Amino acid sequence: MKGEILQSEEEKSVADVSISGIAGYVSSHKYQELDGKRWIANINVTSLVFVAPLAAAWAFSNTVAWTYGSTQALPWTTVVALVAIWALVGYPLTVIGGLLGRSVRAARGSSAPFRTRTIARELPREACTRRTPAQALLGGLLPFSAIAVELSYIFSTMWGRETYTLYGVIAIVFCILIVVTACCSIGLTYMQLASENYHWWWRSTLIGGSIAVYMFVYGIGFLLHSTSMGGPVQLTQFVTHLGLLCYAAALACEWCSLPVKKKGLDIGL
């Protein structure tokens, strides 16, 4: 059984790093569209933005499992193999994808549908409900409500004894999540620009990424009321896996909610 688990971990790692080239290409291409100059740093950040938190959470969880002699702990040989897979496959693919994305020149002649000034305008004073924390939490509430019911089935499958078979339903829910997140980002960003606040880029990402806050709170409630988990190993496994799941959802929704400058129109991807 443990050998099957180790083989499954290695297969999933190979599948994950095999799409690193796509991540490097998309990141480099979009970074060039935004007139970014530090493209080498952009490639390095792209290669580490998910891998670094994943490695940190996994190392902490695996250390706790080693300390208590749990069978969930992976041996050091598997650890070395996973690191080698990322270093020899994942990172080079990210670099290659980044170089290809940088070589594809962004469409020229695209500009904002208004004239810009050389001197930045003073930002108007905003009410509390129009500031970044309130807007971000509001933007994550509606997307979370679209997946809340399905999320309970996913948690029951991951940390319970149920078997999930409704893969078509989860695909539909995922599409709904993408559409709702993009619509919320477009609407809230439009409201921000209408109030003459042109600092939209970080707020637009936080609008989509704030769904992770609701997912994490929901997961803690699931732990307290729907499971009988206890002990350092189980709690560590639950919290680290939940944190990574929320972080991955935040990255996905941030990508959907980030407005980009394309053909003179700010749209949500």
C-alpha cells in the first residue's frame, strides 16, 4: 500500500511539473503586455509561486509525521526524487515557456481608450465600503456561495469515507465559479475606476483571491463539526492540505479576476 502511495505521489508530481512550460509562457506573455522589464525575476517567481508554499507546507507536515512515526511520512529517497523532478523538469520547462512567451511580441497599437496624463492625479478619499479590504471580501463572497454546496462533498471525500462520483457536476460548478469571479471583478473594478481610483491591479487580484478566506473558514468549521480528527499528525495534515487547497483556489481565481490591457479595453480573463 505504501509503495502505491509513493508511486502515486511521483506520478502526480510529474503531471504537475509537465505543465510548468504553460505557466512560464502565459506569465511571460502577460508580463510583457504590461510593459514589465524584469522578465528574469518574473520567470523565477512563476516557478516558485506555488512550488515554494507547497514545499514548505509539505515539509512541515512530513516532519511532524516523521516525529510521531506515522506511515504518512515519505522516506528521504522519495523527497530527493520529488526535488529532482522539479529541478530537472519543472524549472527548465518554466524557463523555456517564459522565453517563448517573451519572444512572442504583444500586439502593438493597443492603448487605453482614454488619454493619460504624465502627472498622476490625486486619489479621492474613499468610504470604508469602497476600500480594498471591503471590496475584496465582498468580491469573494458571491463566488464562494456558488461552490459552497459542492465544497462540502469535496471535503467529505477528502477527509471522510465517501466516494465522489459527480465529476460532471464539479466541472459545471468550476465553470460557474470562473464566470462569477470574472463578473464580480469587472463590476467592482468598474466601480473603482468610476470613482477615479486608478490603482486597480492589486485590488482586482484580491477580489478573486479572497475566496480562499471563506474556504479556509468553511474548512475549519468542517473540521470542528463534521470530523473526529485529533492529534498533531491528523490536525497538521488537515490544516496544511486545506491551506494548499485554498491557496491554489486563490491563484486560480486571481488569474480569472485580473483585468488586462488588451485592444484598449480592460476585461476580466
